[in-house]
Amino acid sequence: MNNIPSVDLADFVSGDPNRKQKFVDEIGRAYEEIGFVSLKNHFLDDQLVDELYKEIKAFFALPVETKKYYEVEGLGGQRGYVSFGKEHAKGKKEGDLKEFWHFGQEPEADANLIDEYPKNVQVSELPDFNKTGMEAYRMLEKTGIYVLRALALYIGLDENYFDHWASNGNSILRPIHYPPITEEPKGAVRAGAHGDINLITLLMGASTGGLQVLRKDGVWMDAIPQEDELVINVGDMLERHTNNKLRSTIHRVVNPPKEEWDKPRYSIPFFMHPRSDMPLNCLPECIDETHPKAFDDITAGEFLYERLVDIGLIKK
């Protein structure tokens, strides 16, 4: 395998049961084998993508002191700006060569979650920044829910099993800026080797290069989607919930060749988290004699807290 498999969401929503099953089988097998796919025909249109990139490039071009005004202490980086080098991969001391922003869930009033989630930070210098970010958030959330429906069917669950947990979930949209590299990095890369915390991650911007996925045989493989495709991978929560049936694969963003150090890189992952009270207990459908229960029971909120401590965003 020299690239991650490509799947077409149009098959799943086509109304044709054969095409729908084809999508379920393709994405399920890919997530058992490599943990990554590239997805075409998602719900993000080109105009919204262009507008989002324009807004985030304008934000990261603001003076450092302006950006730091939006870095909110005590939130563990859940909303607003996180400055350069703050986050590191689990088990690594060197900070990643990136700065980023977090848009978070704005739950519906009847979800009874308004007090649970911090409010989004509003950027006064850019009047369209927050509106555009949340429009993209909604389209990525919608895409993610359809992917989770396919995975529910693959596992043998009701198609809408994940809907309640993922709708109004604790998801995060993270525009990332990897600035030009100005000197030899001392052991640091743009994003150290890691697995994602959440259920699934939907990534915009991987087509600019640098994303690598660790295959089962221990070889790093470049993930190169088409320009209009999202890269979608399994996170640790879903791996745990499916008792290792679906794989959360280690991945990284490597530094470019030296002749390209002067180029910035932007990527925009959507980390799809469930509501914090979702039990991540191993599903009975994924446990048998060959695959005994591999994890203790835990909720999504408890698991998230543990991992935010591990990566340095929350200090104990």
C-alpha cells in the first residue's frame, strides 16, 4: 500500500443499497487495515473552503501580541489561540513547530450542554472569522456523522448509534499554521508522531504535503489525497470503543526539505469528539474469544482529560 484508500461519500447517500454497502465495506476494511481514508463528495463546498483559508491566513498574519490577546488561560487550549510550541506529542518534550486556533461546539439549546462548553473566543479584528469558522465546523460535523453511521453498520450496530453522542459533541475545529522554518530544528518537527484522542478526525489541507502514516510493517507512508478530498482517520476513543477492531494509526507531519523551509503550511483538522458522558466501554460486538476485552471502562470526558495532561495542554 503506497497511499491511503479513497472512498466516495456519494455512494453512502445515493439511495442505492448496493452502493451504500460498498461504502460501508470499503471504509470499514480501510479502518481495520490502516486507520485512514481520503473522502470525496463531503459537505464542504469549494467557496467555503476558500473563505476559511482566507480568514485563518489573515488571523495568523496578525502581530504576535494581538494573537496572544486571544490565548485564554485556564481553558487547556480548548478555545481561542494556542501559541507556537505550546503543544507536544505524548512522551515528547520538544514543542511542535506550530500555532493554532480552536473553534468549539455551540450546542443547541435543548441539548442542555450550554454550561458545559466554554464560549468561543470572538476575534474583533476580523469580522467574518468566527462566522466562517463555524460554518465550516457544521459541514465537517455533518460529514463526520455520516462516516460514523457507516462505521456503526460495519460494526453491527444500529445505523444511528453515534448520532446522539456526536451531535452537540465536544468537537474542535483547529486551523493550524506551521510557520516557515528559520533555523535547524533541535529534535522538533511540525507535529510529532501521535495518535488522535477523539472518535474520528477530518482533515483539510493534507494535500499540501508532510502528513505521514505509520503502516503495520513499521514503514512511514506519505498520505496524499486529491485536492478536494478530506483525510479522515480513526482516533483513540473509537479504537478503544471498538476493542482495537478499528485502528487509531500513529501519524506525524514532517518538516519539509530545506529548500522549502521558507514556505508556511496550513492545515485544518476537525477533531470529532462525543459528548463527555459517552461511555467508551468496549462494545460487546467487538469482543470474542480471539479478541478479549482490552480496555477498562471510562467515559469520553475522563479519557480526554487524561490525554490533555499527557500532551501538555492541561497542567496537573
